Amino acid sequence: MPEPHVSRHRRTFLHAIPVEAKAHVGNSARTLVTLGEARGEFVPAVRISFSVAVPLVLLLLLGRLDLSLFASFGTFSSLYGRFVPTRERVRQQAIAGGALVACELFATAARHAGAVVPTLPRGWLVVIVGTIVAALTSGLVPRFGLRPRGVLFFVFASTAIATSPALFPLWVPLVIGGGSVVVSVAFSALFHVLGEANEGRPVPAPARVSVADYVQDAGRFSSAALIAGSISTALMIPSPYWAQVAAVAPLSETRRMGQVNRALHRVVGTVLGVVIAAFLMSFPSEPWQTVVWIVVMQFLAEMFVTRNYSLGLVFVTPLALLMVHLANPERNYEMLVPRIVETTIGAAVGIVVVVVGLLVERWWSSRRMA
């Protein structure tokens, strides 16, 4: 007996869903192994590597590598304005650098507050710090046209310092972090003379940010940081900030599928990067050798992160772990497995936030059209 007409259509529709899903999965898988076109990454990678190396070498010579996290996060300002003219690059680095120093200062103050209120577990303090920073910095990128997008560096800087077992004076982020920003800007001016001018390249005008847009972005980033950090802390996994960083990282993409892909890339790149980090930490090394590896990993990360995000994360992961290890040498292998677990948690939370945001947008659009 032939099936009714409606059943055939229903069967056709149900068969179409897996086909579309398979297409998305296939596209996501291809992005993992596809290397994008080179855009002249070598010169910026060299500049950024020098910007990272100089503050760390100075602290090494002074015997104050315990302050290296503040210096490293200050040098994150060198990552901004990579393919724009020098004047615009300096502007972006100054704005991002000021925000990074403010994040360091806020996290340092939060550590002092946490010491005053010992009943508040440090893990939950870190979750609160990361959530607040994610909300407050979410409007910086669209307001000032910063590139790269997102709040990842601000959340990473604040939460890593809030996790630090040591209490530092409030002048440390201002002097060490601020000094590193100055070094990054100085290298931008120097490399303009050496050829990194990028004159004639179009610079997109900063987007006009409405209150509604800011609230939406702040809600997405802060909720991702809060949920991911809370899950890791509730599970008593050390360093919940890795989950917060992994949760906010995919949201910097503008397209929904791009956000999902970035979350998947982050997990794959982190797993492979942890293998490299385990190898580098498997034999005794002097602090100066760790500094050298940090600079090398920074260079390799900048060479590939814009061309293939997962490949870039293969080098970013040991870079981040070595940065923490340099400031706190006693933290070694204990960071490796939690890094994978927390990154997976964060990536999953990021994907959930993307899906929920899409559903809310569709519901709101249908309501307005009704």
C-alpha cells in the first residue's frame, strides 16, 4: 500500500536534515586542515616576538620573573592592529594596552579583597573577576575598532592574575604592565621604519555601538564566562579561568558557524598544544630557556593563528602554559590535563551560548513580525 502524500514529504524533510548537518560537519572538518592565504605574517610575528622578549629578559636579569605575568599581559597590546598603518596600530595598541593594564590592576585589587574576605574561595573570586571583565570590555572592540576582536586577552589577563598565589602591590601592574605596553608601542614605531608600514591598506571605521548592542554583547560574553567558570569551580577543577577563556574565545567571531568552528578549533589545538607543552616540561630547564621557548612559541603562534586557528592554538597553548610556569615554577604537570578538560567545558559553553543566542534572535524576530 503506497504511503500517503504527506508522509512522503515528511520523510523527505527528515532526510534533508542529516544531509545539511553532514554538510556543516564536513565544512567544519575542512577548516581544521585548511591553511589560509598568507598575508605577510612574518614581519608582525618578529615585531611581536621582540615585544614579548624584551620585558621578560629585563625581568630575568633583575631576578624578578615572579612579575612576568604582568609583563606578558602588557605585551598582549602588541597583538592589536596587525595589518593596519602604523598610526592606527599605535592607536589600537594604546587603547588595548590601557585596558589590559586596567584589567591587571582590577585583578590585583581583587586578590587583596579576597585576602581580606577569606570565606570567599579563590576559585569563585576568579569567576567573578572574569565575568565582570568580560562584561565591561565587550564594548571596546566595536567602539574603537580594535583587531583582534573579542574579550579573550582581557579575560585571560585578569583571571590569571586573580589566580596567582602571591599578593602583589598595586603599583606592579601599573609599572610592569604599563612598561610592557610602552615597549610594544615603541617596537611598532621602530618596525614602521623597518618596513611594517601597511600604508594604503583600508582601515574599517569603528562601528557605532548602541546601548542595545552593548547590552547584548556584554550579556553573551559575561554569561559565557560566568557559566564556564562556575562549572569548572563547582567540579573543583584547578584554574577555572581556562574554561572562561575558552568560553569567550569563540564569541569574537561574527558569524554563527564561525563561532562554532572556532570552539572546535580551540579544543583540537589545545589537545595538540598540551602534548608539546608536556614535552617541553618533561626535562629540567633554566628560566632563560623557558623565556626562549616562550618567544619561539609566540613567533610560531603569530605566523599561523590568522591562517588556521587550530594550528595557531598548537603553539598558543604551550605559550600560555609556559607563561604561567615561568611566574609560578612549582605549577608544572598539574596544569596539563585540567587545561584540556577546562577548554572542552569552555568550548561547549561557548557553543551553547551561540545556539541560545540564535534561538532568542529568531524568537524576537518572529515576535516583531507577528
